[in-house]
Amino acid sequence: MAKTCISRKEEIVKAKILEQKTKLFTKKSEDDYLVGNVGDYLVMRPENPQDMNIIKKELFESYYVSK
């Protein structure tokens, strides 16, 4: 289950910790994708569920806090 998190800039996102290595394909190209490892976060903006990103664990934990 994704949890609601808020950035230090007050941006609210939904985030889920990755439990396995994951590829997230971008809308730009079928050949363009992001890779996340176990412990990284899959993040989406609630106002645009198609706007997803993978953020490395260390970066996520320095920019976001659980709400």
C-alpha cells in the first residue's frame, strides 16, 4: 500500500517502497526507462497518477517525510 508523504517544499505525493528491482518506462519512449532497486521508492503525484518516478532511498528520505 502506498503511503502519503510530504516534501520539505510542501509537495504531497504517494510513495511505495520497492520490494523488488523495478523498471518504470517513461512516456517519452518505449526504450527509455528508470530502474529502481529494493528499498527505493515508487512515487506518484495524486493529481496526476500517470506522473510516476523512482527515487533512490537516500534521496527520498532526505526530501520527504511520512504524513
